[in-house]
Amino acid sequence: MTNKIFKYLVPVYIVWFIAQIIFFFSFVFSQIGKETMDLSLMGLLLLSHFLVIISGIAFTIYMLVDCALRKLKKDSQKVMWVIIIYLFNVFGAIIYYYIHGKNPR
């Protein structure tokens, strides 16, 4: 079940994350030179950033738990993956998912 969900969720998350970065910078650059900031879209921007952050944290935690419970060939591989996921957060979790997460335990 989770493989079907993550098959589409990871690419959607990556596109959503990139769109958030583009939207943020376009909002900031559109406010340059104005005396007051236009706050009409700021609430939507903050809510969307909050959802991106929460979903990234949830995915990272899920991949850490999956890595901890998975039997790998060597224990050093498990330690290496935990460190990679911890240091690179969502990007490390995405890399782990595409290498090990798709395969059943």
C-alpha cells in the first residue's frame, strides 16, 4: 500500500517544493520598491510553506523508521543510511526511498 502512495507522493512533493521556492522569490521580488507589503497572498504562502515542511518531516521520519526496521546486508549500511537521512533530511530520505524503500522488506 505505501509503495503505491509514495510512487506518486515523492515526485509531487519535489514539484511542490520547487514551486514553493519559485513562488516565494517571485513574491519577494514583486514587493521590492513598494512602501508597504501586499499581504493578500502572504497568508496563503505561509500556509503552503507550513504544509511542505510538515509533509517533508513526516516523510523523513517514516524513512528513518523504515531504515531502522529493515534488514540490510551489513549493520554498517544501516548506520550509513541513518546518517545520510539525518544529515540531508528530505533529500536523504528521497534518495533512500528510491534505493531501498521501494523494495519490500
